[in-house]
Amino acid sequence: QFDQAQEFLKLQPGAIQPKLVLNVPDRSNFFDIKPDDFELQNYDPLKPQLHFDLAI
């Protein structure tokens, strides 16, 4: 995992940063918010994707 972590730290962030947007009217009841009310904008995953082994 150390090699993958070093590679990850070498990556440069993209010029456009992703943004998480909540699409509900103002003063909406918190308990009425659903996962579908969220939208991820400007997301561009880094290529190539790094894979980390995970032990549980």
C-alpha cells in the first residue's frame, strides 16, 4: 500500500473542482431530504485509478 500511497500523493488536482449540490427548496424539512436530492457536479475521476488492498 505504501507504493500506491506515494503514487496518489504525486497526483495533481484537476483545474475544475467537483461540487456537491443539494437540490431542495429553501427551508425544506431536513427529514424530507432524500439521496436523489444531491447532485455531484464537475466530477472527473483521475486516470488511471489507483487500487488499494483493504483488510477488514
